[in-house]
Amino acid sequence: MTALLEIPEIQGLDARGHQIRIPQEVDIPLTPRVRRLIDTDAFQRLSHISQLGLVSLVYPAAHHTRFEHSLGVYRVALLFLKQLSFDSRFAEAVSTIDAEKLIVAALLHDVGHWPFCHPIEDMQLLEVPDHEVLSRRFMSSPEVATALHEDWNIDDKEIVSLLCKKSTDRHTRLLQSLLSGPIDIDKMDYLARDSLHAGVPYGRNFDQQRLIGSLCLNRSGDGLAITEKGRTAAEMMVFARYVMFSEVYWHHAVRSATAMLQRAFYLLRDQVALDSLFEQTEQPMIAQLREVAGNGNAGELLAGLFGTSRRLYKRMAQFSYFQDRTTYQKLARKPYPWLVDCATALAERCGHALRQTVAPEEILVDAPPIKLEVEFNVDVYFANEDCYRSLGEVSPVVQTLARKQFDDYVKRVRIFVHPARREALASLGNFHELVHAAAADLD
């Protein structure tokens, strides 16, 4: 038995000791030192932050939390380590303490996230701190730092570095590839878990067991690869990710809610202390934003999301990379303040066309953010030939969905309007021309 298999948490996968169960009928092994981390304030906070946030406005059962997801990622990390312990190069490169750092990083990888973190980070506003800042703050808290030191002999700064800093060291890059890469422990959990709670099959239509069973190291030994046996499972995971983005994460009504939240936050960002705001859990954060917003424009946007009745903005126009490339490229991946200015210019032009005032906040421009998704391509090892080929090279599915820019095929530019304005704006026969003109105003 390799040394990695002697790690208590990995042994717990096959033991009938202390466990906690999460959907779907999955048992998570609990050792005393894992339980101590789970019981910290930093980790318990995650039980009050939803994993998908505004998605539940469209998929009502998608109320699972980052707490549940973090436990799932921790379990997948144990499965990865168990499988890779039989790879002689991995066992030689990764010591027991390295593996334990990975286990801790998997468990704590989301502690720095705040409610609605990703939509707010996508705006890339200078005043918004990266969630890495909160990661450092929570992991350096006496409760977490002491637990790491006493139970794991690990410094909290080592975990922050593993999670947040790009490394030039081949050994560290290998560990980081398990945490974030084409096939990583985070995606392996969230695709299936988000799919389960949303009530759709898309993110579960790949053979997770087969894929984990095919894990190996790439040629240079600084990242993950898969054997030929895992090729089909990897292809299915690529497609699962594509469909989850297309049908869930970038569903047009989800993006309407996202655009409303982003504009409200943009209006309020200078009126709240962001550091303390982001330390809060979901409901207190919503309450504070609504209190600050009052009855103003931001207040109406937030009421449509979190008030007693759901009132989302309506989709007025949509532009995709393959249907209207010119308009798409004019608006996609622009800085968020530019999008606000574009929406304001469009509201002015629509007001002139209708001969009535259209307020800037009554029109929202939603577009793919500047930051791109990780491209899904991984090396495949062919044992009979003793060679590696990229998955995109041997798979027509991946060649399309991984080699070409993923974002351009799952994300759309959309114009959303206040429900009360939908009928009047629909009567305009030249709305698309007005969008072009508004964008041109800013060129």
C-alpha cells in the first residue's frame, strides 16, 4: 500500500466510520480534523451562501449551498488521490503532506466566496476586491489557522498560495491542476450537483467513475492527463459543461436576473463598505443592499429579484457569435462601465423614437464578460504507442467545443428591458439599428 492510501481521509472512503451524507446518496468521510474545520465559523458561513444564487429564480430547486458543494469537492479530491496513488510518477512526486494540503485546499476552496460572487467579479470593477482577499482573511482567522497548524501541521498561507497563486514550480503546478484545470475536482462536483438540483440531466451525463479511473500524469509530470479508456467519458464531460452553460448558467432569464443585480450593485457600490458587505451571508447582504437602495432605481431592481413577487426584465434582443457576429463582437467582453454607458445611450435613442422618457435603468445590456472560461482540452495517453495526444486532436466533439473559444458558443449578448417598456419598444421596427447606433456612440 502506498503512503497516500494511509491518509485517514482516504481510508475513510472505504470505512463505515463517521460520515455525513449529501445528495445524491453520497457519503462524505469525516475524521476529527476534518470535522474541526467544518465546524469553524468560516466554513459554516458557506451553509448560508447558495451555490447558484439567482439560478433559483428560474430553476426553483437550485437552492443548494457552497457548504454542500465544498464537501462534494473534498470527496472528489480523495477519489482523485486514491486513483493517482497507483501512478508511480504521481506517488513519487506527491508526498503525504502534499496530498493533505490538497485535501484541505479542496475543503476550503470556497471560503473566500461571498454571495453572488461570480456575477459581481465578472464586472471587474477596481473597487471590488478579489475573493482571494477574503480567502486569506478567513483562512488566517485564529480558529482556522490553529486547526490547520495543530491537526495538519500546515500553515494557512500555504493553502492560500496553492489555491490562489500561479506557480512556476512543476510540483506545485501538478497539485494545482487537480484544483483548477480541464478536468478538476471542482468541475467534477459542480456539474453533476448543479444539474441535480436544477432538475436537469445535462451535467450528469458523463461517467464520473470511468473518468476518475483513467487519470494519470501528462508527459511533463506537471498536470493531469487521462488514459485512452477515459476518452469517451471526457468527451461527455465536455458536452455536459457546454449544455449546462447554455441551458442553465446562461439561460436568458438567469442572465436577466444577473443583469439586474449587476446594475443595482453598480449603482450602490459607492454607498456601502464592500469589505464588510462581502463578509456577510446571503440574506443579510441582500437586506443591506435593499436598505441602502431604498425606493430608488437600484431598489426597484432589487425588489424585482428579492421582493414578494418575481419581476424580471424581458429579453428585447439577442445577438450570438454565429448569428450576428458583427453586433456580438461590438458588445462582447467590453468593460462593465462601457456596457452601462451603452445602455444609457440606447435608452436615450429609444426615448427619442418613442417621444417619451426612457430611464437609463430601464434598459440593461448583458454581454459575455472579459474573463474567459478555462478551455477544456486535456492530453490522452495511448499506452500501446506510448504517446500523448490532445483530446481535441482525437475528438471531433472537443475539437469544436474546446479548441474554438468556448465562450463564443454558449454566451450571448442580450438586451433586457423593464417589463412596462416591453410592448412599446417592441413596436419600434428599428430596435436592432438603435442598438448598433448606441454602440457606435461610444466608439
